[in-house]
Amino acid sequence: MVKKIFYYVRASILMVLMFLIPAHASAGVDGASFDIFSYRGPKMKDLYYVITRDMDAALLAMSTKKLDVLSDIYRPGDIERLAESDFAELSAASSFHGFFVTFNVRKFPWDQTVLRQAASQVVDASRRQWTRDLFSGYCEPLSSFLPHISPYYEPMTERLPPGAPSARRHLADAGWTWDRAGWLVAPDGRKVPPTRILCPPSSVAATSTEIAELVSEALRAIGVPIEAEPIDFQAMLARVDVHDFDACTNAWTMSRDPDVLYSFYHSSMDVEGGYNMSGIADPELDSVLHDLRYAPDEPSARALASRAQKILSELMPVIPVYSRYSVSAIRNDWDGVFTTDRSTSDNELTLISMTPKEGGERPIYWNISEEIRTLNPLVSSSAYDWTVLGTIYSSMLSVNPYTFEDLPWLAESWEVTPGERGSIFTFKLRPDLKWQDGRPLTVEDVAFTIEFIKDNNIPRFFDTVKDVESTETDERAGTVRITMANTSYWHLHNIGGMPVLPKHILRNVPDWRAWQPANRPHTALDGTKLTELIGTGPFTFRESRTGEYVRMTRNEHYMLSGIGEARAK
């Protein structure tokens, strides 16, 4: 009965979105017939990623033609205003988004499992109301560690009773007490010290700030002296990277594969700048996540993902709060908008296909709601940074936006064969691919990217390449052969989905941590002055102005451009 009610509520939310947001996507196309190489572009020469941190300012800019595409719309009033406007079209889709409160379990008091469990009890009692009050049905409560759209989502049914009274009983049963002021004291006599939940300021992410305050209020009801601490978003990320925090709010757009749980919660990923922000280290969880990481097939992966989520529901290194529907807006004076039920209009196919309905060519103004932290692709984990970087860099495989199945991209084909110890992946690159500076992209670039990341133990990507045993290239055949030390159902997605970087740039990087490619000059083959921020994506980086914009120009060597039409075929 609970599951039926859940799906009814979720369907009702989607019906509200469907009522407000008309469909305008790719009629007559389905996943099986989708052909990414039927698209050509970019059609526009100039692209500006405009940094507008205030949503009201962004809405005004869109209404006055100073902004064309607006992503990550979550405030109910903004969605309704745009739906009723005469200048914008909205699109909505389920997403892999998840919002969490993360505890630093490396130090007291959040190293205490019982306290984290009690914290989850008080949040369990209020999660649905918070989501309803803050988002008016445009998000759904999340009580597990993967979003509902994931086929590996595991609803947590065996949970401790929700609410502050139950949480206090749970703590008391475990030997916790309260001092005269009402603050918690651990069984060993240590008083819980004042702690903080780091969060972005309300001017940047009002709901994140409010949730941090709501969680703090709920935890104070069980005797935890805690307050929300809004700080600059980039400063928050820097502190979390070096583990200088008690707790924090964070949101992720997760991958289609459940081995993302390995990245977030395996103890080997607890390194500076790594994805295991909580620092959770549990032998049983590590064992299950290791087996999930190296699951040989889909049934094994499903069972292990379920088990991992159940263990996490006991350890509670993070508290899931909500999953957001993806909602974006684009001005209705543009043609070429692409959407599916799983992809809103703020995607690369829209970007390369956009053309004005009237008038000649003009720049595209695409909103980013937070300052760019760094355009170093080797260290950045910020979604805002990767909005830009994702326009520059490409990978060997792409994803079907209808089915989430694999599509060929830089690689025109691939083959998986068994080796002596693990799988062997042979990728055949498309002929005549070029970097944005006009130099040819070869299999040496692919191999060098993998080897550079592995040799330097780069945290952001090390989980992807750590099981690579060797790489071999055949320039004449245009193939790169990657031998893994073991077998995993996810190796293809991890290797095929990582960004490929140019060897002729990367081999001259003196310090990958301090590398600032956007600030280092580089000259294209035709003499054009560029920077070392060179990829194969549809737009090339030109300049960045703090607090204002990132300017890009069309990559004439892009494989879906007119110049690249023959190559794409």
C-alpha cells in the first residue's frame, strides 16, 4: 500500500508539471530510431554563459531578451511565472538529482553512528512537509541514496521510528544523556560541542539555506547545539575538499549507474578533493561497494546496489532530503529546441541546433547561477564549472537521451573481450577528428589521458582509471586497446564516458593541481590565439570575466559542424 501511495503522489506531481509545461519535443522520434549524427551545428557563432546568481534578475533578463536559456528552475513561483509568460517555453523531466545533508564522520560528534541515526529520525518526520512547503510539489522527498529515476533505487522500508521523541529514546537506550542546558552528552562523558551546517547563502540557493536551518532546528530538538552557517559557495567547496567542516548541504546530479555509490561512500575515495565527503569507512559497506563496483552482470549489480543502500540506511553518513525535477526555460523566439521525457531543453543538442525564428545570427545567452570556481578539468567537481567544461570536452561514448543506452561518439565502435585477468576494451576512433586548435585527435590522446590521470592519482577521475592495467594504441587502425585488471559491468561506461584531453597540451602541464588552462595562451594551427582549454566540443573558450560571463565561439572543427559533416558520416 505504501508503494502504491508513493507512486500516486509522484504521478500527481508530474501531472502538475505536465499541466503547466507544454510538450514541444522531437515528435515522431523514439529511442530506437534516434540518430545523433542527423544533427548539424552549432548554428550560432557566439555563446555567452552569463553568471546571474539572483533568479529574479535572471527572469528579468530573460523577459528583456538578455538571456535565452535558464536552467535549474526550482522555485514554484518562478515556474508558474514562466509558464504564464508570453516569452518562454518550459520543459520538465525526471532527473538524477539528489540533495543531502552530509556529516563529517571523521571527528566527534558525527563519528557516532547512533547520533547520525537519531538525526535521520528527526528528518524523516519532516522531509515530506519541507519538500511540500519549499517546492510546492516540484520536487519529491528522497529517503534513500539514489534518485527515484534510477532503476537501482531502493526504497528504505526498515527505518527507525521518525520524530524527535523516538530519536531521544534511541539515544537514551544507547547511553546518551543531556546536561542541565539540554545538550547531548555521549556515553563516554563528552559533551556535544557547537557545530555548523555549511550551506550556500540564501542569495545563491535560498532553499539550501532554508533546509540547513530546518535541519538545525530539528536537531536542536534532540539536544544537538547546531546552527546553519551560510558561506560563499566556492569557499564552502574548498573547506569540504580539505575536510574542514562539521556538516554541509550538497546536491549531486548522479550518473545512470549505481556504482556512483562506490565513489561517494567507499573508504578509498576519502582523499582530499575526493567524492567521499563524509569520510565514511565501514568494512562491510566497503566489501559490498567493492563487489558492486566489480559486479559482472546486471542481476548481481541490482542485488548489491540494494544491499549497499540498506547498509547506508544504518550508517547514515548523509541524510537524503529531496530529489528535484529538472525544469528549464528557453525563450520562445528560438527554433531547434530538443527535449525528451528524460531531458530538458538545456542540453547540447539544443545548443548546437538553436536558430532565431526571426532575424539573422545572434549570440546565445545561457544562464549559470553561480560563479565559476575553476576551469581546470582535472580538479573541478562543480556542476557550474562543468556547464562550461562540458561544452569543451567530449568522451568516446555518448548517451541516448531517450533510453540512456550507449551511443558512439568520438569512438565510432567498440569491442569488449575477455582477457587473462579482466576485460579488454578496444575503441575505434572516428577518422579525421580534430581538436579545437585544428590539430588531429588520435588514439594517443586517449591513452595519454588515461595514463596521466592514473600516474598522478588525480582524485576526481582516479576511480575511473585505477583498474586500467595497460593501454595500447594502433595509429594505422585508429584503435586504442585498454586492458583492465579485472571485470566490471561498469568499466565500459567509466572509461568510455571520461573526457578525453589533448596530449599536446597535457604533456606540458607542470602541476595538474595548479593548472589554469584558461589563463595559459595557446596558438591554433591557423594562428588563432586561444588558451590551453582545448577540447573537441561544439564551442571553444575565449575569455572569462568574474561575476559576468564566460565567452565561447563556435568550434569549426566540431564533428557535427558543416565542416565535419563528412567525418560524422
